[in-house]
Amino acid sequence: MSDIWGLIGIKVMNRIIECVPNFSNGQNPEVYNAIAAEAETVEGVKLLNVDPGKATNRTVVTIAGSPEAVIEAAFRCIKKAAELIDMSKHKGEHPRMGATDVCPWCLLAA
């Protein structure tokens, strides 16, 4: 993988990023815990929080670590969500875009 931070001009030694993907399941602990568990399979990633919402039927997962590790962890979580979440049966107060609604990133340390 190319160094995405170098491409945008950030040249630092100890980079830490946070990723907060939102998954379209907040009512079934087996599903949202399986998705979050994927992040923990990547060395260098810390699972910081899993916040399910019953009314919205959405879970927000927070992970942090090195950019390369967090990118891999987010990919694994998104892949697992696509495998486990059937959007044709999804209901919730929040608008739905897909098994993964959004996947925002934030640079925490540079």
C-alpha cells in the first residue's frame, strides 16, 4: 500500500488515526459484536468503543492505531458487515445507505 499520508504532505514518524465506521445493525449483538471483533484481528489496532443504538438500528465502532493497521481493520469490519447485514430487512429511525453507512477518519497524532 502506498503511503497515503505522504501523498498529502504529512511526514511524521508516529502517526495515529481514528476511524469511526457506522454499521446498519444496532439490535443484534451477535452481528455488531462480530463486526467489531474483526478490528481486533489486526495487530496495531485498538478497539475503543462499540455503541449500538436500538432505535436507529445502527452501531458506531471506534478504532485507532497506525494508519496502515486501521485501514486494514476498517476494511475487515466493512467486509464482515456486508456478509452479515441484510439491508432488505433493515428497519430503523436513521436513513440507511448500506451495511456500512459511513466510515469517517481522523488524524489523532502526527
